Amino acid sequence: MMRTQKMEFPTRQVFCVFPTQPADLSQALSELHLNESYPVIVLIGGEIDAPQADATRQAVQTIARIAHDMSALIICGGTDMGIMAEIGQIHSKRGYTFPLVGIAPEELVTWKDGPASTKKLWWGKQRWQLEPHYTHFILVPGSKFGDESPWILATAGLLSKDHRAVTVLINGGEVSRKDIDLSLKDGRPVIALSRTGRLADELSRDPARNKLISIAPANADQRILDLIQAALSTNGTRLPAQ
């Protein structure tokens, strides 16, 4: 049976659902009162590498502002690290009200008065804290990062039913590569923000990359805006050519 829980954070209570199978997702979103259809931005990536920190933070700010202006919804990893933490902090500091949904494997995360067991952790002695400024959480079965990837894809599809969804990559590693592969198989465009390191920069240098992948420098605010608007347009507009 699917659980629903209120999580206590220092300044707010946040609803969280624990679906056990993909068929639970519709009910889960209803429990979270996410019953509308939204333009959806799936924000994926990893740590903020020091040499690219300024450009990366600028890009996250740009994406948050676009989501606010377009009345979009953002799905991200929800943990208190890297770009996942950055988008939560910006959401709070700017007073944005767009839904910010964190999706993560249940066995890897915790929160105030949350689970502490580490018997399934392969990397160390503690779970990742959830970032306290997200508006909703969906914690899914799984004991390693990447187990949430199919759930992110399915959730984005349900939430964008009358709109469209786009995947935006900042930095990123092997989990992000899995997210991108699932997006492309679903026909969803991907925007990789170069000058943020690792996978995003690798894709920007690959002349044979999938045609659904577009590139924008992390500090090119207008280019990012144009690409996201084109990807989320419902009038058939194609992504601008490279």
C-alpha cells in the first residue's frame, strides 16, 4: 500500500509519497495535489565543479526564472547536494512558487526524524539529506542512484499531459547519461549546458550526438531561454538549429 507522509523541515511541512510500483504514480500525484497539467523541466546533473561554479549557478538561476515565468514545474533529484541543492535554495531565496518536485530512491535519503539505517548503502555511513526547500517529494523503491530514472520519466509524462517536457543537463555523470537515454527513447528533447563540466561538456564536443540534443553555454541566458521555450512550445516549433 502506498504511504503518504508530511515531512517536517525548519520552515515548512512538505508532503511526500512513497509509490511502490509505477501504477501508483497517478494516485501519488493526486495525493500531492498535483492534479493540473504543467510544462515540465526535468533538471538533471550532479555536483557543482569549482572551476565552473559561477556559470553553473547562473544557469540554475536562469532555469528557475524561466520556470517561474512559464508557470512550469521542475523535477530534480531532491537531495541536498550539487545542482539539486542549488535549485531548492534559489526557489526559496527568490520566493518562487512553481512546484519543485524531488524524486529519489527511498533507501538512500533521509530527513529530520527520518530513517538512519545504512545497511544498503555502498558509499559510506550516512544517507543523503533531502533539500528542505522543495515543495513535494516522491521517494521510490531503489538502493542506488539511477533507480529513480524511470520514475522521473513517467512522472514528467503524467504531469505534462497537456503540455510538453524537456530535460536539461548540467554537469552530470553516468546517472545523467541514463536519464538522457530514457528521454531520447521517449522522444523528449534534451538541452545540455556546456561549461558546467563532465557529461554536459562531453556532449557539447560530440559532433555525432543525437539530433534531439541541443547545446547552450551555461552563461548564455537568452540561448537557454530560447531553447526551453521552443522545447515546451505546443505549436510544433522545433528546437533552434545548432
